[in-house]
Amino acid sequence: MAYSAPQSEFQFLMTSIVPLDLVAQTARFADATQATAQAMLSEAARLSTEVIAPLQRAGDMHPAVLENGVVRTSPGFAEGYRALADWGWNAIAADPEHGGMGLPMMLTTAVNDMLAGACLSLQLAPLMTQGQIEALETYASDEIKALYLPKLISGEWTGTMNLTEPQAGSDVGALRTKADLLEDGSYVISGQKIYISWGDHDMAENVCHLVLARTPGAPDGTKGISLFLVPKFLPKEDGTPGARNDLRPVSLEHKMGLHGSPTAVMEYSGAKGWLVGDPLGGMKAMFTMMNNARLGVGVQGIGVAEAATQAALDYAQTRVQGGKSPILGHADVRRMLAEMRADTFAARAIALACAQAIDMAQATGDSNWKARAALLTPIAKSFGTETGIRAAELGVQVHGGMGFVEETGVAQFSRDVRVTAIYEGTNGIQAMDLVGRKMLDGGEAMTSLIDEIEAHAEAVHGTLNEVSEPVWQASETLREAMETLAHLPMADRFGAAVPFLMGFARVLGAHYHLRAIANEGVESARGRLGRFYIERLLPQHVSYFAQVSLGSDVLDTLSAADLATQ
Amino acid sequence: MAYSAPQSEFQFLMTSIVPLDLVAQTARFADATQATAQAMLSEAARLSTEVIAPLQRAGDMHPAVLENGVVRTSPGFAEGYRALADWGWNAIAADPEHGGMGLPMMLTTAVNDMLAGACLSLQLAPLMTQGQIEALETYASDEIKALYLPKLISGEWTGTMNLTEPQAGSDVGALRTKADLLEDGSYVISGQKIYISWGDHDMAENVCHLVLARTPGAPDGTKGISLFLVPKFLPKEDGTPGARNDLRPVSLEHKMGLHGSPTAVMEYSGAKGWLVGDPLGGMKAMFTMMNNARLGVGVQGIGVAEAATQAALDYAQTRVQGGKSPILGHADVRRMLAEMRADTFAARAIALACAQAIDMAQATGDSNWKARAALLTPIAKSFGTETGIRAAELGVQVHGGMGFVEETGVAQFSRDVRVTAIYEGTNGIQAMDLVGRKMLDGGEAMTSLIDEIEAHAEAVHGTLNEVSEPVWQASETLREAMETLAHLPMADRFGAAVPFLMGFARVLGAHYHLRAIANEGVESARGRLGRFYIERLLPQHVSYFAQVSLGSDVLDTLSAADLATQ
């Protein structure tokens, strides 16, 4: 059951389906040639397969522990992380000015996918750091940038995000952590934060926390929040870690999965911190940080889906029942594997398209690309993570009784990936974002994407009619659902938000499969897989979109008493 | 998050939706009046809620362990089991001749549901015993019956099923365990069995194993298998446990969930056993034993769905975000809870209908009832367990980050219930059974059920048109799908087996919801829930049945290489 990073799949996707060339044609990303990409992917695949994947089970069996106030990580994690950072995989998109490679998000996405499939727990550490680097690049003072970015980019230090408090989960505006200004311009931070991934550990020499907090006299709710950088060790002027700051992990969560990733309750007892971005601009900075992290979490789901699919296919090919043929001979086993593989392809193409839009927006400043990136982010996050959860579950099912036994390693995929539908904004929140903020343009960004889907389907009509016609029809149904939503008051959209998002993803996934069919031909591996998706999975859009015209109506009639046991 | 057994829900179901009266009108079950049922359910609910439910977390946190050759169970399990057995809940359907109450399977189903929702790990022990009692009642000699049944029925002894071997999972015919005849008519059993639920423990004074094994010279495959009763302690003539038999648990599985239920590898090293049923009649006896166990496993899923729904509703009502209203105010949270509740109702009604058919078949010998029971069993098993898995997953999602943390207890529902889709025949095997063996009558039993669904929908047309029409239409689509399948060669049906089963369950669930609406009115709690199901969940049948006309075609074109990472 050795994981092998999907290098050639990315090669294909970036060449033929979501072209990297478009990005490489901009001045900003002129270095990201196919040759560079190929070399990068090859190295990242090697590291993921050979160095990181062997750590996966150790993270589960020997969880990170909090001892004497510090977190000790799982066996091998520190070495694995070091190898990862030494090769520069920690933050390849970061600004070259501070030691980064300045490569596009498309390549980051591919590398994150490979690493997540190898060992999700460990990969979460650099993912958190990537978000912090981006927030600092955008909002921090030059002084902070100069002091922190080189260390974060090299991976000598890691980063965290501190948003949640016990009384404030998805509702960030309810947070209470305080920040008081000192005479030297720094702040004193006091409060408790929960669910801090990689909040403390022994893999790097410093841990830097981005903490949302409230200054004295700040307005209630989200408008009164500012963002602060609060390091575990206060950097000396030469950039090396100095005095211990007054913050600490007070406990680690006992979680369903992701045992190798320490999830800490962090206590700030008058810790020294520095403002990042404008005063009261915390939510804006947080959204910058979270937006790409959302894509990153969607990619985590896809990486796990890949690993689960590989493991299940391996088992189905080698597990022989009663001296007869392997269980892959059973149509239902093939059905499960095909769903896993087809959804992984669809989710990966969507994530890459989101990354491409982020890159194009950054390189060109074009508002259409910005809108495309904003539109695709909640879809990439939700569909990527749902695909991870579903593929892991099907992978357990393919294994039968062996799947329920931990030694096989496939139950771990299911337990680990479960949180991806929850953190960085639950998938319900993503869907509300999609039908809310992402439709404030009256559906313009969506219409543009739907037009592209239909134009492509029309362009390949003829020889591919059998597969292009269902994609075109489904896209029309998506358009109608979108128009129905656009005419509903905001509050009435939310009851259909998740079904709409899932239906949208189904159609979008079909579009990329159709591109693959058009590219490789119906009688190719990708052609057959695409046909499976279009014939078997795309029809789900009907039941998703059927819920859109209902809006919240039927839900609004259901009281708590109705939902209780009668 | 205290679990409360759904007594009034069963009362409603057995009065108005799947009437117990039909069963009580037979001579065999004349004692099963509504008054008796009410008294029984009330007591079972009390035991489940007050005595068994408090054991749920202990089973997870302190798994059963194998020490010095014997299994020590989780804290409190022995006392909980004793209370359960003392009240007679172990086997209320068993024959009064040996101490049972002779009550219908409908009541067993209700009691099992309540106990499973309270503590799935513990409830699995009596469920295994129930299967053994039924097999012995049907196939064992009078001597064995007299010696074993009173002990199993009283719960002083428990039973297990020993089918699986390392090389023989779903393909039972590949098993190698040997049984050699001795002069006294008993047998010597040698071999290794895996995945033996409650294979050993300290809750009862004896553990009795029903073991599938092969006699010398027996034909290959399933035709060469016989069934043997092999107790841990050989009973003395007075019925008390005597000499230790030569069998032992050699290891326990480290599982994803269900930690309180010891899953043993059992070693038989020349253990003494007795034939049950005809020589070479092992498969037939096994199917008797497994058939009701399949319903029982479906009911396990439903019990967990109930518990997960209660916990999630409780959280959604009490979790306040930012000093505002509870999260139940969010339409998407209500959507998740409504799906959990509506599917639990549907799955429960289907399970009860299956139990009713089993009871009627037993009481009347009518072949139509037998066919109905046979038809509903794979649907009840698969849909009940899928509902449990889905509800547990949604329950985690409703809890957000808290759901991923084990202390909340809802992650345990998800981990525990996962195996129910696998054991007693995977859900894929259930679906193959449905489109295979259960359609050997050319679809007659299915047609009869579809006719009933449509007749009811027609009967309530008029005032209920808005909800009855979609049910009627969906039923017609089911009929068409069934006819399409019936005309396909057997081998071509299997690629659509699972989608067909799930679509069938969706339609059947809608039928029971429509009955509830008709009974209680559209403006009742059950009326609103039924409308939710019919509007939001029933449309899924379209995408399920869309796959039926494809058969295995698209799957047959997919090779192992196609399914690998490209």
C-alpha cells in the first residue's frame, strides 16, 4: 500500500486541462515554464513518496503529546519536516525578496496535494505557515517582514492562525482576546484560543502566532477586531530567537483523527505582539489569510482521496477470494473505485482552476480573474473535502472487514480527512459564502463560468455528442438554479446553499472530464473515466438543484420540536 | 447529551404505520397486543436510557483487552449486560418452550434499536446470541436445544458466529476449518476464524460458537460446508459449564470503532463440537442465522442514527454563537438535522416492515410474506446502516470543531457505526442479493410492493396531491428500473445493484412518510418532516435509477490500469 505521488496526473492537468502556460505567459510568473514545473513536480513527488509517506502511520499511532509545557511530535516528524523545508517545499509561492521562489499557486497546489496524500498531519504545518506568510506579505510592516518572512519561508520557524475561542466558533466576531497598546508600539495580548493547529511543537525553533484580538474601546462584533503577530520566542535584532514570550499550549485535543498534528488550546497571558495591517482591520487580513488556506484545505481532501484510491485499488487487485480472481472483478468494487478516481480528477481540476485564477489575478490585477478566484474558492474547498471524505469512506468499504481494522491504514484516511469539511470555515459556511457574497455581483461571475462550460460543450458536439450533450444540459440546469437563487432574498438562499454548491461542483467536474475526453479521446483511460463520471455521477445535479427552487421554505416550517424524537 | 430511547416513535409506528395488530391477530403472536407492546417498550426504553446508555463512552475509552488468554470487557459492561439479561431483553423472540417470550420480531426490532442507540458495542453481544438461538431453534437436535437454549435465552451464556477466515471473507466457500467425526458422534474442530464479535469475554459464564467447517471428503466450495456448535466450556449433564474446550482467542483487532466489542481471532485446536442441521447443510443454516442478523444490523444503524440526531439537535439548540440565537436558527443546520431525522424515520419504518413480514411469514407460513421478508431484508440492512453512517457524519458536521474532538462523543457514533455497512454481508453484497436472488421470481415480490405504494398514493390523492404525486411518480420510476433490471442477464445487473437498492429505499421511505402525513396531517410535526423528505431527499431516486439502464456497461470498460493514477 505504498503511496505514490500523482506526478503525471498533474503534468497532464497543467498541460491540457488547466494550462499552466496561461500563467507562465505573465511577467509575474514567467519562470513557471512547463520545464520548471516538471522538474519541481518530479522532486516534490519523490520527497512525498519516499520521505513523507512513511511517516503517515507513525503520526496516528504515536500522537503528538504535551509534556512539561512543550509539544513533542510523532516519531520521524521533525526529520520529515526538516527534509521538506530543506528542499524548499514549505512555501514555494513566497516572495523572492525574502527568500521565496515566487512560483504560482498552481504549483503550490500540486505540491500540497502530493504532501497531503503522503501525510496529512505533517502537511498541515507548512499549510498553516503558507497562510501566515501570505498575510504578512500583504499586511505586515517592512520591519516585521524583514524579521519574520525569511525564517518562515525557510521553514526554520512555522506559523499558526489563532481565530477560534470557546464561545466563538464560526462566529468570529464574538471573540474576547484583548490587545493593549504599549508605549513602544507593541501590544500585550491576553486570552485563550482553541483549535490551534500546530500551536506548539519541536520541529522548528520558533512558532509564530497570528492572533485575532480586540483593542480597548473597539466596536463589538467583527468590526472591532485587529490582527497581531505573537511569536513564541521574541526575535532578537539579529533574527535569532530570544526571550520566551508569555504564551503556552495548555492542552491538546483528543481528536477523531489527524493525531500527528497537535491541536492546542493556547493561553496568552500578557504576551508581546505586534499589529499586522490596519487597526480594526483584522477581519480583512484574516480573510486574505483564510482564502488561500481554504483552497489549501480543499487540496488536503484531494490528496487524501488520491491516497485512499491508490490503497483501495491496490487491495482490489491483490485480494483474491477463494482462489478465484481478485475482487476488482466485481462490478460493484469497480463502481466504487471509479467513483473515487473520477471525483478525485474532478476535484483536482477544480482546485487547479481556482489556483490558476488566483495566479492570474495576482499577475494581471484583472477583476474578472479576481472574481473567478473568489467564486471557485468555496467550491474547491467544499468539493475537495467532500471528495476526500467520500473516497476515504469508499476505500474502507472496498477493504471490507480489513478496512475497519486500523492496521490496514485506510480507516486513518477516513478519520484524518473528516476535519477538512469543518476547519477553515465549515462546508456549510462555504456554501453560504457562495450563494451570498459570491453572488453580490448578481451572478455575473457565475454566468461567465457557465458560458465557458457551455461553449466548450458546444465546441465538441458532434463526435462527442453522447457526453457533451449531458454536460450542456446540466450546465443549463445550473444556470436556471443560479437565476432562481439570484432572485431570492439573501436569507432565503441559505437553505439551498449546500445542495447548490454540490450541484455546481458536479457540473464543473463534468466540464473538466469532458475536456479530458476531448483531449485524449473516448477510447482512452481518461475518456472512459470521464464517461463514467458523466453517466453515473453527473445526474446527481438534478436532485441537488431540485432543492434550490424550494429555498428555505420547507426548512422554515420545521421547529426544534419537529426535529426531536416524536 | 443524554440519549433517550424513542419509545413514543415506536408506539406511533406500530399503531399507525406498520401495524403490530396485524401480527397480533395471528394465533402465534396473540399475546403481542398493543398493551403488551407499550409495557415492553416502556421498560426497554427505561433500561436503554438509564442503564445502558451511560456505558457508551466507557466502551470507547477503555476497550476490551485480551490478557492471559481471556478477554476483559470495558468497565461496567458486565453489569450492564447482566441488567439487560435479567430483564429478559436478550432474546424476547425466543421460543417459550425454552424460556423465551415468543414475542414478534417487530418488538425485538424496537428493543434492539433502543439498545443500539444506547451502546452499540454492548448491544452487539445479545444480537449475536439472538442469531444463534434462531439457528439452534431451527436446526439443532432436541438434546442440544434442551442443553443450550435455556442458557442462551436467559443470557447466562452468549453466542457467536464463526464464518470468516483470513483467505475467505465474503467468499465463505473458500474456508478451510476442518471437522473430523468422532465415534461418539461429536466432531473435532481445527482451524482459525477471524472477525469474531464477542468471541470471548467475562460477561457470561460460557461462550458458544457456531462454526462453519469442512468435513473430510466434503465437496469444494459452499456445498462442502457444515455447521457446528463449539462451546468454550463443555456443558455437564446438569447444564452447568464443565471442562474447558480446546479453543481460544489469540488476538483482538484494533478497530476504527466499536472498541467495547472485542473482535477476536479464534483458534480451534481440536475443539469438541456438535453438528447443527444436516451434514453439508452449513450454508443453509448460516443463511437462516444471518438473515435476521442482517435486519438486526440494519437496526443497529438506525439506533445510532437516532442517538446521533438527538445529540446534534441538543447541541444545535444550546450552542449559541456570539450572544445571538442558537445555531439551530441557521437554515443549513436545520437542513442537516431534518435529513438525519427524516432518514431515521424512513429507515425505521422499513426495518419494522421487514420485521412484520418475518413475523407474518412465521405465523402464517404464507409464501407472499416470506417473499416480502426476503425482499426487505437487504434493503433494511443497507439503508439502515447507510442512514446510521450518514446521520453520524452529519452529526459531527453540526457540531463543527467540537464534533472532531472525541470528548463530545459524536465522533464515536461515526467510528462505531462504520462497520455496520461491512459486517453480516457488505452493503454491496446486500445489493447483489436484491437484484439477484430476490428477483429470481421475475420481480413478482417487488411488483407487489410497488403496487401497494402506488395504491396508497392514489388513495390519498386529492388533499395530499402535492406530496402523493411525487411518491407515485417515483414509484413508477422504480417500477421501470426494476423491469429494466429483470430483463438484464444476472451478471449485467451488478454494476447497478447498489444504486438500485438505494433508489428503492428512497421510494419506500417516501411511502412511509406519506403514510405518516396522511395519518397526522400536513400541518403536524410528522407532516412537515414527511414533506421535507419528499421534496428534498426523494429526488435522489432519479440519479440512482439513471444508473440502472447503464447496467455494468460503462464499468466493464474500465480496466485496473484505467483506475490507477494516470
